[in-house]
Amino acid sequence: MELSYQTGQQQTRLVYGETLNRGIPKEFAAGQHVIIVTNQKYYDRSFEKISQLFAGAMDVDWYICRNQMYCNNLTELADLLAFLERFPRDRRYLLVSYGNEGATDLTGFIQQTTVLNSRFCCLPVSIRSLAKGLTSSCQLVGKDLRPLLSVDNLPRDIFFDQTITEEQGDGKLVDFLILLRAGLVSDNLFLKDLYRNFTTRQTIFSRSFVTYIQQLAEFYQVKQREIEAYGKLFELAFYELPEGHLLSADMKRMMGILFQLIWNDQRQPLDLDLPKFFHWLKALGFPLNLPKQVALTEYNLQVMKLMKDLPPLDLYQQIGIKQQALYPSSEELIRMTAVYQQLIGE
């Protein structure tokens, strides 16, 4: 299957529902020097398989990023620039992202700013990196993970192979979270469809998400900024805690999404049954309990400190319909964390 995706003046071709060796034309990289930006774990897993996809290329080189989610940082940028410095400028290059969200952002940023004659292609390894490929803003973050640099750039082509995403293990649970986030921002009917079709942890791991790709692309085409920003303030506050290292990057993101949902529902009641929603998430296997060492009072203080560096939160009057943008008050944060503790049964 193939669809045309456009945001502003940028357009990309999204091919999905096929394996990479069927979706990517044999002549796709002909006459080009391919540079694949990946993470260590994907390089170890797929070096030969992915290299063979570009057998018709002039040459194939790999740049390997760290495995962390936010590898789109200045340190990685400097290392990638040093890596690219040795390549001749009289060739045509195909810069391919084959990695996590950070690797996708880094590839898009460097392709838009390099003097090398190149184009940008994305091979998502997950729904997470697919969503990032559909986001026109390619960002680099600082040590505090706040955005420092940003350019607009969409891949010319995205080839999504669901057989790769099926190999993730627990990563499929995180991919499901990305679908949930898109639904919370965009469409209550989409959320209800997920609720009907995924009732246990086993259904998440046994069913493909490929049927949701078109809807996800439609949501991102209209609301990519709102979707990507949803929960970000609350997520980044966990990185400021001394105990923040006790949570994985994916759990920080999940808790950020849930805290924004709870805050919104307390400030402006949504057309969503929160206790039922949390019970469903628990049945799906999401780890909803924070480590005991995480002090929510200190966490709320970190949220307040971050407000000066990040934009206000989108407040929804109902799922998919935004009312306004504003910052939470200290009283609202206290209420938010109290409701969270009630919902998880503490």
C-alpha cells in the first residue's frame, strides 16, 4: 500500500504493508552513495539484511548512534559531522534513517543542513520512529533535552515494514502508547476502536498495527505538533529528579502522557472514563506505578520550573477538540498527582 503525505510545502511517499525487499525498488539507490544512520542494537541485528536492500548503490556506509531515545543531541551531531567529513562532495547521497526517534531526527536534521547533495529516506523500526518520520520538525536537543536547533524536513520516502516492528518484544507496548497519544489528541472514535480490539497484553503482541497506519498519518498530517507535544512537559520533569534514572525513557514518556490527561480531565472534564481507562491500561500490561523513591511533591516543583522553558499545555474540551493553551497551577498539579494515586489504588 502507498499513500502521499504532505505538511505545508513538504511531501513524502509512505509505502507500507510490504516487506522492505518488496517495497523498495531495486533501482532506488542506483548511482547514489548510501549512508545509513542507525542505533547500535539495530546495526547488530540487521546489518546484512539492510545493506542488501541497496545492492545497486555506489557504496553503503553506516553511522552508528547510541541506543538512547534522545540521541539527537549535539554530541552525536558532532560525531556524525566528523564521520561525514571524509566523503567526497561530487557524489549523490541517500541518507537513510534506520533507528529510533532520535536517529530519525538526527538524519533529517543533517540531511537538510549538509552541503552534500543528498536526499532523506526513512526505514522505521517501530511505530515510534514512523511517527517521528511523519513529523516535519527535525530537532536537536541539549543536555537538558530541551530543543536547541530545529529545521523542517520530511523524508522523501518512508518504507514501513511491519515484520521489523513485530520483532520488538516489549517495544510493541510502547508503539501502542504512540497510537493512544494520537487518539487522545485527535479522535475519540479511534480510541474506542483500540479499546475494542486490544483487550489484553497478548492481543497487542499478536496483532499487527498496520491497519492503523493510514489513520495515524492522517492525524499527523493535521495535528503533528499537538501530538508530539502532548505530555512533553510532564515527561521532561522526570529527568530533573535525582530518582529519575529509576524510570526508563519510555516510562517517563508514558507517565508524561498520563499526567497531562489527568490534569486536563481535572481542569476540563473529558468524554473519557478515567478509572475505566486506567483499568484497561493495567490489563494491557502498562507499568502504571511509579517507584516508591519518586517524590511527587518534588516532581511537581520540577514541572513548575520547566514551564519557563517550554510552551503551555494544550487543554482539550473533549477528545480531539482543543480549547486553549495554558500552564497548570501549583494547586492543579497537587490535585493531578493525588488523582493519579487514587487511580492506581494507592
